Amino acid sequence: MTTTVVTTKGQIVIPFKIRRHLNIKKGTKVYIEERGGELIIKPVTSEYFEKIAGILTGKGKGLKALLKERENEKIREGNNG
């Protein structure tokens, strides 16, 4: 078990070993859910979408649209920074 501290801004640091294991890099979005008094944090990566791709019908069209939108966001962020 690993612990971290919440800052005054409500931020936490995800330890390096966990970031490396889950392929979390600068700019990776995370999904946060409160479930039964616990926080569930999942990286929103292509692997995440591949895992949930079969949940919805549509033959992967939703996955393709989400990945395309993620790429567009990266491009927009690159133009603003």
C-alpha cells in the first residue's frame, strides 16, 4: 500500500511506480469515481477504452470517436501552450 498527501489545492501525487505500471504520463486524463466511501482513479488511455469497448453496442464506433477527440484535444493543447 502506498500513501500520498492531499495539497491545499486538493491535488495528489501518484507515485512513480504506479504511474509507470499504468503508463500514466504528463497530460494523461484520469477517471475518478466515488464508490462506497472510496475513490477509484483510472487512467483514461487507449488501453482503458479497449477494456470497455465491448460494454456498449456500435462495433467500436464510440471508441474510435473518443480516441479521435482525444487526439484533437492534444493538438489544441499543443497550439495553446
